[in-house]
Amino acid sequence: MSPRRHIRSALVGLGLLLAGLAPAAAHPHVFVDSRAQIVFDATGQIVAIRHVWRFDDAFSAFASQGLDKNGDGVLSIEELQPLAKVNVDSLKDYDYFTFLRVAGKRVGFKIPTEYWLQSADGFLTLFYTLNLMQPVKPDAKGITLDVYDPGYFVDFQMVEKEPIVLEKAPAACKANLQRKGAPDAATAAILGQIPASERELPAELKALTSDLANRITVTCP
């Protein structure tokens, strides 16, 4: 198996494992506690998004199997670096679950070069930086940043304490968070019929899962 497919296989394998333990379980199959750091430069432009994502304990245990190379019972940053690379490389196929828009138009990201994984208390946490293709300067209308998986395989929950951090932002800038909603009963029932091995949702279902985005709005009046 190629390294690029390892994380996908881990996701699907974990989903099948969870489905076996709880047959009624629906999408999602992986859960992430998320924090977003929005980085400004000296001119007041946004130049990067720094993510901190803590994976649930079940996925953390599954994905890190066999990575304790020296057998000391501790997963070091060095031992986790190959998995961190696979994570980041694979995330590109899913737009990093990060959708930045200015005046309704998408803003792209460069391929990350700064990333690492840490393990603590049975949880893996991924740290990585997305540099913008072009800096953007928020105005009074603001920019929007959605953090979510349109396929609803991965569920992102923004942390309660400091879910958004504005780094080096002008004093007038403010961030507002609209936390994700929950699927209605009908949508949840449909999602519940989708097997864990099905990573992509049909287009009509993706339209429904757009309400499951965590939406950050940054304004600089």
C-alpha cells in the first residue's frame, strides 16, 4: 500500500471497526476538536491559517498502531512525523477541510510545509499551517472561513476555549464563530444508511451537509 493511501485506509478501517461495534452508527466516523489561528502580516492582511486538530481516541489508537519504533511506550514527534506527512498529503484531496472565501470567491492555499503530530493521553493532535496563495485584507464585509467535511465522514467541533485566535491582527478586527448545526432527523436517517467504506457522499447529500460547517467570519472595519 502506498503511503498516500495509508490514512484513507485507516479512516475506512476505523469506520468499519466502529460500524461493527455499533451497527446503527451513522456518518460521521471520525471526530476532531478544532482550533483555528488566523495569521496577519504587518499590513493587516491574512497570510495563513494555522490548524490544531485533536482526533478522537479511537481513531488515534487505530492510526498510530506500530509507530512506537523504539518500544518505549511513548510516541515521539519524530516517530509520528511519517504519519503527519501522510495526513497532510492526503488532506490536499479534500481541500484541507478548509474553505476560505472573499466576496464569495474561494481563496487557495499553498501545500503545507510546516506540520507535526503530537500524542498525549491517548489522543493524536495535528498541527499544520496553510499559507494563502495570495494574502487577503478583510474589510467591514469580512471574509468567511468554513471548517468542515462536506462528506461528513469527519465531524469537526470547534473547541470551547479560544476556538479562534487572531494573530497580529489590527486592533479593530473581530472574529465571529457560527458553530456547526446538527443534521435533522431525515438527513441523519439517510446518512445512517451510508456504509463506513463510502468516503464520498452523493452531490445532493453534500448540499445538506453544508449546514454542518463551522463558519468563522473575520471583519476589519
